[in-house]
Amino acid sequence: MLNNHSEASEKVQKEHNEAVEKLVNDHKSEKEKLITKYINDAFPKTKIYENFEDMFSNEKLDLVFITTPTLSHFQIMNSCIEHGINFFVEKPLVINYEETKNICKLLQQKKLIMAVGYNLRFVDTFSKTKELLEKKILGKITDISSSILSSQVLVKNSGWRLNKKMSGGGVLLELGCHLIDLLLWYFGPISKVEGKVLSIYSNVEDSAEMKFTTNDKVNGTLSASWSLKGYRIPEITINIKGEYGSLKVNQDFIELNFKSENQKFKSGKTMIYKQELEKGVSFDVGGPDYTKEDRHVIDCIKHNRTPLVDISDGANVQSVIKSMYAASSKNNTQLVEY
């Protein structure tokens, strides 16, 4: 029986590796050729590898950024661990909970610095909200509602993100993970979930409506969709009610409403706009939050510090999503196991 199990495991791993190789080969697009040409022209002494294993074996690397399709994350992280290389991996961590458990077991054997790409923690309005919540400006939290909405998938389409074997899931895993990370950061562990996911245009979920309860017995809701018209970019909103008032936050502003004067805030409405919080970055590629995130990870490597978002944070998000999928398929309430 043990031999049969071992053979089956080896077969599954072989099939997984073959799928990763096919995925990488399928994504060698004209765009990637142009990027390679640009790197060759701009940095002629930089060596470009076709195979990451060759690079890991031949180069002394301080840090690897893993920004490949989700299906390949586990294999590349595993190789980083084997070679003793620190790494940053884009969200989501992996395609399923089983891979999450396996990567966490592997990491117990190595002292590496590992970060996960939940960049919303570096967005000024969301980081300021964390600061305000830590000051208990709302008092006891009584209710949470949250959403992440986008217009990414409005027709039947194809691509690895819409292929469950390659992506692991749809809007919950691809976009909702950002919102779940913020909720866990703000309010601590989520203890139970219930709700439904719905496929509209693809064979992964295009929308999700969930209810959750935190360990502190605060109830909340989460809505996620990438199939709503009118959203040029994903829009994240979190509404928080407490005994002293309420707070609403998105990428652009924080809106506070207090029943009476509270700390340095007056009673009634106070607005804090992102422009008031921005300090600017020296080099902006894709948004200042990405630059801040990258600089933070590099500083952690240089000074041997734990990143703001490490593998355990990424694994906790995967645990919540696993329970949300189970709650939807079984039509019941699911406890979240971390």
C-alpha cells in the first residue's frame, strides 16, 4: 500500500510539473520577448535564464520575486527553499489549501525571509485605517461590511485565470484574497463563514456573497465580483461600525463619523483623503504601494526582519477561502481551520 501511495504521489507531482512547464511555455508571448530585449539593451551584462532551476544553481541570489501564474508558485517556492533563497511570492500563495500546508511544512526546516504580495497593506488609506483601529477610535467593533468589485470578466473568455486547474479559483482567490487579507489584518482571525459563489461567464466563480464571524464574535459580510459593469479598476470598500461611530475606507479616502468628539476628531463627519497621506516614492512602477512593498521586502532582507506580510499571513487567507468554497458547495456554515 505504501508503494502504491508513493507511486501515486510521484505521478501527481509529475503531472503537476508537466502542467507548470506547459503553462510557462504557453506564456512566452511577444510581450515577454520585448521585455527580454529591453533588459538586454538596458542591462547588457545581465544574464537572462530560460529555466529558473539553472539560475538558482548557478547564481548567488539574495532574493527571488515569484510573479508567475499561480499554478507554478509551489514548484518555484519549493526550489527556493531547497536552495536556501529568500523569496517574495505574488498572491495568492498557491492554488489550493493542500499546497499551502505542504509549503508551510517545508518552510519549518529553513530560516528564510518570505513575503506574500498583498500590496493593499501599503496603500496609504488602508494603512492609516490600521493605525486608527489600533488606537480604538471606534471603541468596540459591532459590524463589518466589505466589498471588492471589478469589471474584469464581462463576457465568456479564456486564459489561465479562468481555468481552475491553473488558477485554483476565480474572483475569491484572485481578487477577494486582497480583501480577506485586510480583514484579517484589521480584525484578527475569522472563525466561521457561510455564503454562495456563482459562475456567470467562466468555470470559476465570478461572484461571491459571504457572511463571516471573527474570533471576537463580530459579524460581517464580504461581496466579491469581477463581473459588474462600471469599474475601471477594482474598487475595495470596507465599512466598520463601532460603539463611538463608523469608518468607511477605500483606495481614495477614509470617512469617519463620530457620535461625539473623539480623540482629535470632531463629532459628525471627517474626511481624510489619500492626497493628505501620500509621502511619495522615488521610483513609481504601477503605483506607489508596489514600490513601498518592494522596498520593504528588500529592507527586510538587508536587516534580517520578518516582512509585514509573511507566509503565515498568506496561508491564513488560503484557509479562509478554502472554508468559503466549502460553505458554498455544502450550503452550510464552515469553521475556519488555520
